[in-house]
Amino acid sequence: MQGKGGTQSGPAQALEENRAAISKLARSGDARRLMELLHRDGGVEQAAQAAASGDPAALMAMMDRLMHTREGAELVDRIGAQAKRAGLE
């Protein structure tokens, strides 16, 4: 759907705005540090592949361990707040 002047409007525009906000969030220092922590313990790729195949148990266990660390919990909280401010809920 095109709005005035050939610009997108409606769901297509919202999707593009969300994509830009997610991309910016993924490049943040907090997101990079979170990925470092996940990779530190190893197995993140296998856990993500299993989750994509319908078995999220390993990924959930990894996130549970991460959330039980002070740094991990703080990172997840800050990333969540950034996402909320960007309109991603």
C-alpha cells in the first residue's frame, strides 16, 4: 500500500520500522555482550537449531542459566527496555 508521495503506509510501513528498530537493537553493545555470554558457554548454535526445529528446551535452559546471573539479567532487562522504547513489544 502506498501513501502520499509514494511512501509506504499501514502494515508494510510498520514492518519496515520494526525491522529497522530490531536491527539497531541487535547492533547495540548490550546485545553484543549478551551474545558473548551465550557463546561463552558454548552450544548456542545447536540450541538455536533445535529450537527452530521445534525443541526449545536447550535454548530455554541456556537462557534460564543466563538469567540467573546478575550480568545476564541486567542485560536482558536493558534490552527489553530499549525494545519497549523503540515500540517493539
